[in-house]
Amino acid sequence: MNTLRHDDVTAAEFRNALVDTLIAKKKITSAEVERAFRTVPRHLFVAQGTPLEVTYSVDNSVAIKYAPDGVVISSTSAAYIQARMIEQAGIDEGMSVLEIGSGGFNAALLAEVVGPDGRVVSVDIDPEVTDRARELLDATGYGGRVSVVQADVENPLPGLDAPVDAILVTVGAWDLAPAWLAHLGEGGRIVVPLRMNGITRVIALRREGDHLVSTSAEVAGFVPMRGAGARDDRLFLLPDRNGHQVTLRFDGDVPQDMSLLDGALATERAEVWSGVTIKHGVSFADLHLWLAAFLPGFCKIAADEGTDMAAERKGWFPFASVQHDSLAYLAVRPVPGGGAGEFGAQAYGTHGQDAATAMVEQIRAWDHRGRDADPAFAYWPTGSRLPDFGEHTAVLPKRHGIATITWPSAANVAEDQEAQQ
């Protein structure tokens, strides 16, 4: 338990400043969520000694528990995404809510929003995490308003007989467990950080017939799911000419013969530039999603110190594609005059020029069809009747179903822009 007691007035000032910022950024849009964030003392749910400016920052998560290798395996999520997820779920007074991934603070927020007539069940696979959550909820007066359960929710949750109105998954998920959908009531929403070929979006989904469709999506990262629902990436190490390594991390399908890449990093680097530019400070997160959806052999890439790539770290991003015997990765170079960069691809391997060209073609496709469009997401559980998906839809197989990402056509984007003017 966090026994460090900050001055109440000072903590309240930090808390109210955080809420004001969340409202200004439109992460909080309802009076109920605003009231919850102004009420629940976030600083009493984080580790002792955590500075108030860290605790009450907009986008800092705070670690709760580490694995032996130092990797964070449980944390209090950043305030902006906690607020946004509650808003995405449409939670209101009197509702019943299942939280998957416990910590205490988010459950207390949910208890404030649903009120005394609502119900909050918070579940986690880790007994140390659930014990800590119970202790903190008791100490802050929320123990009688939140049920904390230790279980692996890949399986149905014992004692949760009635369907819930909303499910908030506060850990990164690769798939939606059938048990979650069985617990979700008719008309309810599930908000889940869903990993799609290595790229995560926090998606609010509601039922539509035999499948689920998105109502909103946010960019955020989460500690990965543990237990039966966990999904580990597959890692491949490529040595460079100096014996240092580049790591390729695959979340989806792995190219058939990775041995074809042996010696690729010893070849001369190829590069192709797209003519597509981005102003400094402007997000291009949906380009990452587009590449993950439509670029064959997509993976994430990291370079050890000492590699040629590490020496040029400011000129590329950790998204790559394996094409047969060659590797291409997303790059950027300054635009003359400053203030912007041009996207391109750099590549190694016998056919590096072809691999870089394939990536650049997708950068241009995103610029034409996806850059100013909000993609829609859907989830189709096994047994759903699948339609004929068009060319604008990426289909990503999962363990218990498939996820789809659909971009509107260029014509629809133009119509939407005209309607907004």
C-alpha cells in the first residue's frame, strides 16, 4: 500500500489541473467521468514516492509490478486513456462493469461513475496484483463498491451470472476470448486494446448481429495479456557485417524461409523515396496501422548499438517488411526548407530495391486512401457469417475469430471532407 500522504491541498491542485487538461483535450467529455477523476485520489494507488507531477501527468503510466528481467507486467495506465476508455464504453449510473486487468485506481473511477446502484468487478490473473488492489480500494473507501477477483479470464468468470453492460480490458489483447463476449449483455460495449499485426488500437466494439463493430478507437499501448490468452511475438536475429544484431519481431504470419535473409545486412543499402511528406509534430500513427494491414511480411525492427542502423536512428522508424531475401524499413529524410520530412524506405538484401519499392507503394496508397480517413474495425467470432470483404478491408486471422480494418474509399473521404466544409 502507498502510505505516503501528500498534502491534501497540493494533491487536489494536481488532480484538478489534470482533469482540466483532459477536458481541454476532449479525453473527458461527460460530467460523470469528470466528477470521478476529480474525486478519486490517484496518488494513493501508485507506488510510494512517485512524484505528484508523474502521478497526475496526462500520459504517464506508473508501473505496479516488474518481471525478474525488469519488464513491466502490471501498471496504472496513463490518465488520458483511462478517461477515454470509460467514455468509449458509455458507462453510466447503475450499470454493471467488468474490468479485465486490475490495479485499483481504474476500478475506483468506475465505481464513482456507476454509483451505489451499479456494480464493478475487477479481475486479474496475478494474486499479488489483486491483493494489492483490494488493500488500496479498502484504504480509500471503495472496498465495498468493487469486487476484486483473481482468475484467468480467458475462461468464464465464476460467480458472474448476469451479463454486464460494459467490459473494459486494461491489458493488451491479441484476441477476444469467447468468455468475454459471453459475459457481455445485449447492447453492451467492450473496450479493448487489440493488437493487430503488432499495432495496437483501443477499440470500443458493440454487437451487430453475429459480430461486433467499432464505435471509436484510440492510440495507446498496454502491458500485454498473461495467461491462456497471451500471444508471444516471434523474434529473429540478423547479424550485421560487424557481428552486431538487428531484431525482427513478428506478431502475425512469419515469412516461410527466414534463412534467405542470411547475409542481407552485409549488402549495400538501397533506398526509395515516396514524395509523401509530413509536417513535424503531426501524428502519422495510421500509417503504421496501414503498413501492418496491407504490407506483406510486416514486422517491428530494433537495432543494437554498434550497427549501422543504430548510428542513423533518427532517420528511420521501427516498422519493417521482409520480402523473400530482403528487408525494408520505414525511413524519413528532411524536406528542403525544414519543418517537414519525406517518407521512404531503406532496404538490405539482394532484392532490396524491390522491397523498398513495395513499401513506398503502400506509403503512397496510405497517402491517397488512408491519410485523412478514420478506419473502422470489426471482430467476427468463429462461426460468424463472413461477407465478401472488399479491397479496402484488411483481414487479420485470430485464434477465436478474425479482426478486420476497413478504410473508406477515396471518394467517400472526399465526400466527408466536403460535408465538413
